[in-house]
Amino acid sequence: MSNIPTPHNSAKKGDFAPTVLMPGDPLRAKFIAENFLKDAVLVNNVRGIHGYTGEYKGKRVSVMASGMGMPTIGIYSYELFNFYGVEQIIRVGSAGAIDQKLKLRDIVAAVSTYSNSGYGKQFGFNGNLGPCANFQLLLKAHESAKKIGVDLKAGPIYSSDIFYDESVPSVGETLEKLGVLCVEMETYALYLNAARAGKKALALLTISDNPVTGEGLSALDRQESFTQMMEIALDIA
């Protein structure tokens, strides 16, 4: 019996390309499809989670939103890897600066993730899991960024289960001392799902705000202006 379609994804077998770009925001997925993909077709819209497949410079590529947080990206990335035959997912998300040298719109490649999430406990290891990006995708992203003059920042990030975190800024101060670059809410689950499925994943993150200084970009900016990050992800798809 086929595992597809699922309660969360109405796409049929073959609707998704081997590479899926995965923003959190469904409207960012729509923006990428409409502005970068040729002949993009909507293949999923269950719960408003837009999923499209089209072509970018002769390559078949898909883009689908993950929603916010590890439970949601955990569902969508699991199904794409294990049911739809997707080989690699490139997260194109936003993040808050922990390293105070980072500026708004800087682009970070997540080499590895710290987390306060219990998502990893399901895998049966009684310890602390530290999932990492796929090295090949990371290296390709570094080279792609250089081609367009982007100084890609690479290092560990923090995936949090909490957005309105009352322990901030103390957590941020502690993590900054450990070299952590930024905070978001999805990559830890994505990297663990990729590792378990034997697939590839990379998170590219644009700095959208700074929890310490209060600086931040608008929702529309986060939706439509992170084009350099999108170009890098599409180039390595």
C-alpha cells in the first residue's frame, strides 16, 4: 500500500524533484516558484503549505514550505525523504543573530546545530545528538556564494523549540561564547531526519533580526527580499 498522498501532502508519486528548497513561510515558497522557477506547477497546498515543482536553468527543482518549528518540518521533511524519494532538502530560512558581529541580511550556512528540543530522543541514543549539514552541499554553497560576492558565514547554529524565550538573552550570551552564530527553529529536526534517511540536507539562513539590539526586518522583507540566499540554494540544487 502506498504511503502517498498523506494527510499533509496531496502530491502524487514523481511530483517532487530530487531537490526541494524548503522555506518556513508558504508565501516565500510561492515567491521562489513565481520568480525563479520556469513552468512551476502547484503540487501540494494542504493546509496552505505551498509546494511547487518547476525548472531552474534546465534543472528540475521543487520548493515547499515547512511551516514554523521542528514538529512541522519534521513531518514534511520525513515524508519527502521517505515517501516521495527526495534526495536533498535545502532549507532557506530566517534566523536571529546570536553572534553580535552578524548584520541584518548576512547569510549563514548551518554546519551543525545545538538544540533544546527533545526531537532526537526518538532515535534511541541516550545522549546529546549534534547533527551536521551534508559536506558536499556545504562546500557547493561556499563556492556558489563566492561567485556572487557573498561572504557566507559558516558555523554552528541553535535550533530552539521556544520563540518567546524568557531565558533570552542569557542563552544567547552563553551560546555566543561557544561560537554559535544564530537562532532559528527548524534545522535540528531537518538534519536528524536527513541522517536517519541517509539523505542530504543543508540550512541556509538569512539574518532577519537581532534579539539583543531589537533590530529586525518586516514580514514582507523576510518573504521577498532574501534573493541572494535563494540564488545560492538554487545554484546548488
